[in-house]
Amino acid sequence: MTGACFCKAIKYEVLAESMMQGLCYCADCQTVGGSAYWASYAISPEHFRLTSGELKKYTSRSAAGRAVERHFCGDCGTQIKVQSNDVSVASVNAMTFDDPAHFRPQYTHFAQSAPHWCDVHPKLSPFQPPGE
């Protein structure tokens, strides 16, 4: 599976099927993405391969205190992936896939943080990772 940022300076491949796919409604994802949620296609970090360009990185702390790396295009600002080495997960922005039909969300994360104007899909299961 392949994807790219808005300006196409960053291109990548996902080398394995997702461990889980979902919508994250946490405040950080809302702020960084400018939307109600982040479309997460979760994989092991080694299953993400950059094929063009160079990602910029910003590191912050999650509410659980884990280091969270956000990787984005330095030209157009598109966030490509979020990664926490503490839990060995890379969350690829499913809306950057060349074919977004590969994204089939199954769960919600932090749905209680969804904006009041946003309907959380009732068929998606709530997900709460260990330690949060």
C-alpha cells in the first residue's frame, strides 16, 4: 500500500496489514489534525518505509506520559504518521493513502473527547490501550 502528503514531496509504503484501524478523538489528534479525529492505520514501525522525501519530527508527551513522535511533511505540513516507541506502534494517517478505501475503521479511541457536534459512529467499538 502506498501514500503521499498533499504536495507529494513525501511518499511512503506500508509493508504489512494493519494491526487495528480506528478513529482517535483525543485532544492532541484534534489539535494537530484540525478535525474531530485522526484516521489511524496502526502498524509496527518497521512496516513503514519512506520512498521519497524526508519527514520532519515533533515529539510531545501523551496524557499517559509516553513520548509521541509526530512525523509530517516540512513543505505542506501534512502529518503522515504518529509513533510511540514505548508501545512499538506507528499510526499512519489513513487519509494520505493513494487508495483510502484500504481504511476500514473498527474502533474509536477517546470517543468521550469527541466534539459535541461530532457523531461517533455507533458500530465502532471503543478501544482503550493498556496504561491509559
